[in-house]
Amino acid sequence: MALLLDGLTQVSIPEQKELDDGSGVFPLALAPCAGTTMTASQLGQWTKRHTAKLRELAMRHGAVLFRGCRVRGAQDFAAMSGSVDCEGYDYIGGAAPRTELVPGLVFTSNESPPDQPIPFHHELAQSPEPPSYILFHCETASAEGGATPIIHSEEVAKFFEATYPEFAGKVAALGVRYIRVMPEVTDPTSAQGRSWKETYNVSTREEAEKAMRRQGTEYEWLPNGDCRTTTAILPALRVDGRTGKRVFFNSMIAAFTGWNDSRNVGEKAVVLGDGSPVDAQAMRGVAQFMQERRVAFEWHQGDILFIDNTLVMHARDTFTPPRRVLASLRGLPLAEAAVQPAVQPAAAPMRVGIIGTGAMGKEHIRNIELLGEDAAVVAAVADSSEQARLEALQELGMLASRCKVFENYADLLACEEVDAVVVCTPNFQHIEVLRLAIPTGKHILCEKPLCTTVRDCEEVERLLEEHASVRGIFMTGMEYRWMPPIQQLIRETDSGSLGRLHTVTIREHRFPFLVKVNNWNRFNKYTGGTLVEKACHFFDLMRRIVRSDPVTVYATGGQAMNHKDEVFEEGQPDIIDHAFVCVDFANGARGMLDLCMFAEDEQTEQVTAVCELGKVEARAPESTVRILRRKQIRGLGRTPPAPSERGVAQVHNLPVPADLAKAGYHEGATFFELREFVAAAMGRQEVPVSARDGKVAVMVGTAAQQSILTGKAVHLADVATEAHGAGQPQAQEPSMKLQVSTSGARPMVVPASGAAGPVPHIKSKL
């Protein structure tokens, strides 16, 4: 039955195809009802009334074509495009030469020569934040050629993974990077000829560098003024969260087959995330499939095509001039992009306050600067130590004059010139800071561990629930998630290319704890214990990789060497320096931590995930990923498998950019974490690490500490936790209970944190 919607009715066009699932046609075509007309203004009003329905139709069909409406030129097109209830979107990072016709809304689609076809791609798939929707308007149709072919990306993904499974597995695991040389002055003879100045909307190299760093793009200035860029690693196979459809979301084919000019060679313009070349045969095979399966309808003057950029790829055929097709890009639907109340509009840089300016606070300051001033700025710092405040200002350099300085963090939280805070105080002070910070409505990034006790973590969750109507976003800082090799490992396991995951092993061999202010990190009652303070990172990683909640924890460990010759007024340090921790997860997977803090001078991490069809290892600080795929050996005889029967490991190097490596001690992870935090605060994505994530990591660490004391396994159940205590209100969502597996076990003694006041002064008696 044809769709009829408020003056528009469904019509047929010759080029339409039935969708594979039988749910409709591609593209859906709408036109004014018989005997009626619709002006551009009326179409704009229609779009405003039915914008949610339009997005729903685009999600179902992939694209919606409006035909027969009286739309003529840029201003008419702007009336319709501007009525779509979505965020605006600036064309930043794209290669195509374009002319802006209606500021911030309408531009020419691509001014490259008409004899150069443009291959299939998702718009700005080479950008970390591509647009959600694209609109095209045919102002002048070509007498010959000039179609804008479209194809469902899900269809391409299915073909790609079925036809080239081995290479598709690599793409899913490693992602891709795009390499492009941009001229100093726009070259209209090339479809990739947009200058670096126009690409990033800047006038100087310094401005371009900030924009590129913000996107994670590496750059090299060439002697002639051109700029060679290599993007951050980007996923090329994605899952649309709305539909669950797997899409071939990238510009791989466009780059490989089409990025050719005097500066660029297409076959070298896209590489896998580890820098290795793509499979040329697969690239040409996918390109041929697209050519065979595409829908290339003939443009009619006045046509408008509305494309869901997540689900549909588009291209351009060669043509005989004249032809002019206009374009408009739209971001997220406003309802989805809405953020919690903030101090200032999202269009302005986020003004960040750093609470606690020790080593980690200074690392955040350096990395916020790398984000770029149009993304975030350090607006204030607070620390009770005059020396720490001075060091923070030295980190800020010339920007220090714009930064407010406070001795008391409460004064920073009261400052109206701060939109977000990063909490970097000693562990036991997190809860007292968060009690004041959450009600302010500011965005919060709290360094790990969330708190030193489960009781305090539960209190944080209650505070967030109580202030849900006014608070900003809340994110727990877990830097290790963002280390480049670990990110690669997560992408590999998430992709499912190695089958079901069974075990995760994490090893950290490193130096002892460093000296912290007043030696607070020498005692369990201030840290939560080594397996909370240090290892909560690793328990969070296990849970993220496994994608399941922990059920049982068993640990053994002790204090063998570190800090045994230290004596303070409070006694001898009681923090352990080594442990083995085993964690069972609800989905049947198992994790194991090997922690030794007297092993080497250099801190080293190794994460290994073993799946049905192989395993993947990530190592830092060498920043390598090792992937081994089994040859599906189902059974063995009396001798080990021959070399020809074994999988061959692929080792991928993921060098950390020099400026990120200099900015901290986490292989660039703090920069990527802050970028995620800012994006979530601006409403561009979900918060990646929640307060509950932080709480569960503390629970596992606390359970591990208790297991060491009792020598027994500890279970975590989704029931009310002992952490609530007598008279404490229940949390809104079920939480996990710490429960010793056999009776008579000694409970772990970790005094509740939250006492107000400065860091305790623990004097050494040495």
C-alpha cells in the first residue's frame, strides 16, 4: 500500500530496487499528491512537522527522494534542509573542492572535473565524527550522465565478509587509516584538491596542526607547502546501534580507486590500522560488486535526496556539463544530541577545572592543551599545595594568565567560569570532592579508582541519581582502555572474527609505588589497597573485553619486598606488592591478573585475549599487537602440530605520536580519554566509562584484597551490598554483594573514606 503523508504520496521510479528483507523499496520516492503542488516553503514546513517521520523512513529505506516539488536553487534547498531537526554540521576534513552558497548550510556537492567519477563512500568516513545525514538537491540536471549512485552499506558488508573473510577479519580488528597529501592552495583539477587551509577552515599552519591533533591526525609539512596527513585509526566495519545492522562504513574503496592526482596514489591512500597494505584484490572485488548492485537514478530538476549516512553509501558518475547538484550535511537529531544543562553553549570550548595538580593533574593539563583551544581549555586549577599550584601554572605556560587558581577545591566548584572538572586528588578524597561536585551540574571526569570503598562508590551512584535532572555527564577515568594497542585488542575481540572469547590474561611487571604527597599511598586505608588503587584499571579492562560482569574472585599475594624498610608515624606500609588474581565472569569467560611491583625498572603491560579461533596480544610501552589465528585444528595426535598446521602470528606496530608520548606516561591514552570525555560532554556520544563501571572495578579489587586475607574465593552477586550498611538507603539499581564463599572468614578491614580535611601528613622515621 502506497504511503500517503500530509500532501505527499509514495511514487515509483524506474531505478528503484526492492530491499533484501522485503520491507520496502530503495530509495523511497515521495511526490505531491495528484493535482497539487508543493513550494519550497511548503516542503520546509512539511519537513519541520514530519522530521522524525522522515528520519524513520530514511532508517527503514536508506534514502528518501522528493520529486516534483517546486524547489529551485540554494535558498529553496536551504529552507528544506534547515527544517530537518538536526544539529548543523561544518564540512571540516573533507577532500572535495566545494563552494559555500548558504553559510553553514548549503554548498556545491563536488566541483572536481566532470570526467572524474567519484567512487562509493560514506560522507566524511575518514573523519572521527561524520555527519548523520546528507541532502542533495538537483539545481541543474546534466543532459548525459551525472547520476549520484547509492547502495545499502549493509549489503556491501555482507558481501565483503562472505567473499573475503580473512581480509575482512583484519579490517574489523585493525581498522584503517587514510593518507592524503593536501595542497597549500585548492586544486580544482582534482577530486581531492581541497587545500589544507580550506579543509580545516584555517589560515595558518599552527591552526591546522591544532585541528589535526584534535582529530588524532598525524601530519608532515612538505617543502612546497603541501601537508601529508595520516588519520587516526578508524573502524571500517561498524554496527548501527539503531538497527543492529553491520555496515561497511568507510572510504576505503573511494580512497583506493579514486584518490589519484599529482600528489596522491589511490592504492597507497588507505592502509590497515597497523600500517600494512590493504588487499588490492578485495578492494577491486568490492568496487565491482558496488557497481553491479548500485541504484543510479536519473536526476530531475528540483529533486532532493535525503540519505541516512550511516546506512547508505553514495558516489558520482561522470557527466556532460552543465550540471549542478547542491549538498547539505546534518548532524545528530537534536533530541539525541541534547546534553544535560551546562554552564555555556556546546559551541564554545569546554572550560575545565583540574582538582589536584600532582603528576596526574599535570598530565591532564598537557593533554587538554593538545586537544586544541576550540575543544577545551584549562580554566582553573585547585590544590592545597602552593608548590603544586605553581607547577600547574608552569605547565600552562603562556596560558596561565587566563587560568584561575584556588587553594580550596570548593571555590573552584563554585566558579561559574568552569564547565567541567577533572578530579585528580588522592584516592580517599574522591568521595568528599564528588559530594560537592555532583550537585553543581558540571561535567565530571573522576580519576581511578572511583573511590576507595564500595560504600563510597554506592554513595556516588545515589548522588548522581538524586541530581539527575541538573547534573552534567559523569565519567570514571580508566586510561588503560585508551592505550592504542589495547584499543586494537578491543576492536579485534569486539569484531567476533576470532569467535567466542574464553580467557583474558593481564600482566603488569613494574617498579614500586612512587612517593606521593605526604606518603598517603603507603597505606590501605587511604588507597583501598593495591588491588583497588593499582589494579582497578585491569579489572575494568577485563570486564570491558569480556563484556560480562564478574561473578567470583580468588586471589593470592602479599608484600614481599617493597616499602618494608619504611617506617612512618602510622606504622609500616601495609600495601601488597604482588598478586595473582583470578576472576570468573557471568558469560563463562575467565580473567587472570599477574601483578608484580618489584620486577623491572620499566613499567610493562601485556594483555592477552584467547578466543575459539585464535588469540590477540597487546603490549605496552612497545605499543604492539600480535594476532594469531588458529588453523581450526580440532584434535591432535601423539605429536605436536607441524609448522604447516599452525597459525602464523601477525605483529602490528602502533607507534604513539611524539607529542602525545611527551604529554604523559600512558602512551597517549590520556589524550584519547579526554577526547572521549569532551565528546560525551558535548552530547556527541554516550559516556564510555560510567560510575557503575568504576564501582564494579573497585568491587573486584576489594574482593581480591579480601580473598588474599581469607584465603577463600569471594562471590559478587547482584543483590544489595554490605556496603550499604545499617540505616543506609538502597541504591536504585541492583548492586553486587561481597560475600565470602565459606563461613568464618575474616572480613577485610578497609576504613571508610570521606573524612574532610587535607591529605594526612605521614612523617617518615627514617
